[in-house]
Amino acid sequence: MSPPLNTKPASSGAELIATTLKHQGVKVIFGIVGIPVIEVAEACIAAGIRFLAFRNEQSAAYAASAYGYLSGQPGVCLTVGGPGVIHALAGLANAKVNCWPMVLLAGSSDTDQVDMGAFQELDQVEACRPYCKYAARPMSVDKIPTTIEKALRTAYYGRPGATYVDLPADFIQYPIQDANKMNTIVQSVPVIPSTAPRSVADDTSLQQAAQWLRQAKSPLIVVGKGAAYARAESEIRQLVERTQIPFLPTPMGKGVVSDTHPLCVSAARSKALKNADVVLLLGARLNWILHYGHSPRWTNGVKFIQVDVMPEEIGNNAAHTLPLAGDIQATVAQLLARHPLPRLPSTNQYVSDLKNKVKQNVEKSLAARKQGSDTAVLNYKTAYTVIKDILPENDVVYISEGANTMDIARSFFDVHEPRRRLDAGTFATMGVGMGYAIAAQAYYPNKRVVSIVGDSAFGFSAMELETAVRSKLPMIILVINNNGIYHGLDADDFEQSRRDGNLPSTALLPDTRYDQLSVAFGGKGWLVKNRVELAKALKEAMTVKDNACVINVMIAPGGRTKLEFGWMSKADTKSKL
């Protein structure tokens, strides 16, 4: 398509892109500008779309994926081409594995310079394709609206995931003489619906699922983040109340039903998994988080009823599975409306045993939290106790990343509302914290975003503090600082190891002042070393309404402790042949 000559253009390809995004209901874009996408970002801003400018494409892509999860609409990320796209691939892969809707838009080389060694030239469509449900370059400038619409639609129809649209520089800069004709083309493209089409399970499978539940002696409901994304909280709460079946949320399934509900058995997770004979999986996959559905964590012979929007997911890892292929909200509503369901009596021994185990473990945890004086060196549990006592029960969005930091926090902080906790997720991605926090604060402007991150994990995306300060986002970042990855060293051990040339690969500089990094950007910062200082700092941070806050929480380093996590235990994998 050759541009007309000798006339001043009324518009451009960049404005066509922005008008299309506005028409499709996009409200916010996360990204980093550069040649050739500066004009796209400026056109989006002029069109009334909020543009949150990041410092690294990875974090921007992570933010877009998280925004897609929280909003239920595709999050949008804009980057330059070449290395910018390569950096953003991490976000695409994260969205794919977590099943979150996002669209990556990226500039690329002029179409007449392909295969000539052009500026930042890369076959970006093919680079993105392995991580995307759809990846394409518009065939011409006038096809930009339909290509963007398809990318947005595909990202959240069916199982959500990532999509990519390639925007050549000559398309972005293309002069459009007739703005009215441009608007007509944009308006002719249908607006994607606010809710994706929903499929429902077949009635025969529903009847069999109800029968399995009625026959079960020790049923269990597992609530995954897919249930949170599906906004199925009302239906699932009704299901729990009607059946009185205990439930176990996965890390991001927390809050679909309140963690303080009497049938929540998070505090007796191991016992619940081991004793269950029929398990209703709602938006949860039998992957590493749920030990693949295998013994020794699950009992031999356990049966699963799996509700998932993607039929291909059901039955993975050779689990004995009854498929309920369909939207979680719609399928649970089917169960509630059409089929007689069991109701476990209050005298049920299985439920009583689980509740007793929950009580024992909670009491044990409470005792551990009270150890030490107010001026003693902090550890994870004593620090988390202070934080939990000060934060309000509701209107808090938790972001959590890091190994020990995230693992311990998962069971420590109660969540009462859905989509109020984000962590490293199914891909166990470190470095998501700042992107997720910025996305959460953008989506929940009136809620308090509290990011509890390890010092190692924080280091992946710490420069996004400047993004948060510049954008006046009042998030609170608590850096749980133990001087290392998993475990760190105290200053004396660190220096001796460095002199001896045997510094562990997990060691970071002792006592790094992450709080001063925040202050350097114009944010707020506190260094705390005991309960009294932590409580004072957090209370002060809670009063800040227009700036980012970093509380650098020094805890005992842990030293050369052996690394162990519950999910690392393995089943007997010896060949049976």
C-alpha cells in the first residue's frame, strides 16, 4: 500500500492503532517506548488510554498478564521490536502457563527491509508463536483493526492465554489522508464482548459426578486460580455450604471462599490430600503444585472430578478422572441446579478429624509467632505476625514472590476475597513482584496493594520502583531481607567466605539498603530490625496515599541451612516394567 503524495495527512497508522484499542475497550497499556512505537504510545495517551511506562519489558509484560487475570479482559503490553520482544517473551510464557489473557503489541522493521539486516530485525511472529494462541502481522494497514480484534478475542476465548500482533514501522508511520474513513473502518469491526462465550458440561457426566460425590466417604474440593479467574465465587460458596464438603484452595485460589471459613482445611493440607477419596477440582491442574495427583501425597485409588474449560487438560498424569469440560461458573451452577448433592453431617468423622488437625496446626503456628522479645532479631514468622496484626482484613491485595518468603506467607496471611493474592504462579516465575504490584494498583486504585517479597526476588525488578513513584502508586513493598537466595550469610561469614574464595552461590551482600533505593527515587523507605521498628514503619506506610513505600525487613540470614520445600518430595518413580 503506497502512501498518497503531496497532501498533509490527517492521521497515521499510529492513530489507527490507538483508535482501534480505544474502540475495543482497552483502558490501560503497560510498556516501554522506543523507535518505532513512541508514536503509538502517544496516540494512545491522546485517545484517553492510560499508558504506564516501565523500565524493563519483562516487568511490563508481567504486569499486562496480571492485569488480564484481575480484570478478566486481555492485558495489553507495548514494546519495541527485536530485543524488546525477546525480553517480553518471559511475560508471554508466564501468561501461557498461568492461562491469563494478554496481548503483546510490538514495533518491527519496515516491510520493505525484511531480510536486509534492518534495525532490530527479528522474525517476531515466529519468535512469539510457541508461547501464543495467535501471532500475526496485519497484511496491510487497513487490516490492523481486524488483526488487533482477533488478538484480543483469542486471548480470552476458551482457555485464556497470550497473543501477539506485529506492527511494522512503515504501518505505524503510514499517512492516512481521510480520518473519517479510518474511523469508519475501525467502527466496522465488532467490539469484543465483555464476557467470553461459556461452554457447559454434558448432563451424563454431571449425573456421574454427583453420584461420585454422594458415594464418597471423604470428599474434598480443591479451588484453583482458574475458579478465581472465572468469577465463580458465588457458586462455589453455595456448593460448599450446601454439601459441607471441606475445601482446599491453591495459592491463588485463596479467597474464592474465605480462608477463615470453618471448612477451609489449608492448615491440614497434607492430611486432606492423603485422606481424600473423591476430589472435585475447580480450576486447578494436577501439576507440581498438587503433586500430579500421585501417591505418596495422595492416596492410591483417589478419583478426581475435574472441571476445566480445556478438555485436553483433563486426565493428565494418568489420574483417574471424570471430565466436566466447561466454564467453572456455569458448570458449578449446573451441579447446584440439576442434581441431588450429598450433605456431610456435622458428625462426619473425616470432617471432624480434618478440623481437629487444622486446630492443632493453627495453635502450633500461633505459639511459634510469639517467640522472642520485641527487640529480638526477626524471622519469617515473627515478622509476618506484626504485618498480619496491622493490615486490615479486607481491601488488601497481596503480592508474594520469593522462595521461603512466598512459601511461608501463603499459609500465614488469610485472604477473604477472590483475586486478592498474586504470586509466582504455576511457572514459579521470580521477578514478577513489581509488575504484578503495579498492575494490581492500576486495577484496584482504592485498595492497598502490599507486596511481600524476598530480597533475591525483589532484585529482579527493583528498578520498577521508579515506575511506581513516577506513577504515584501507593503500594507497600516489604522486602524480607535475609541476605541471600533461599538462605544468606551474616556479615562475618560472608566476608570470611569471600576471602577464602568459597562464597556460596546463594549469598547476596549482607544488609543491603533496599529502602534507600526507594528514597533515591523519591519514594518512602524504612529499615527495620525488630518487631517495634517494623510495626512503626508499617503504620506510617499505611498513611501514605500517593507514593510507593519500601520497608526493608532484616531477618535472621539462615546461614548454610539445607534447602527443603514440601513440593520437592517425589513419588516412587521406579519402572514397573
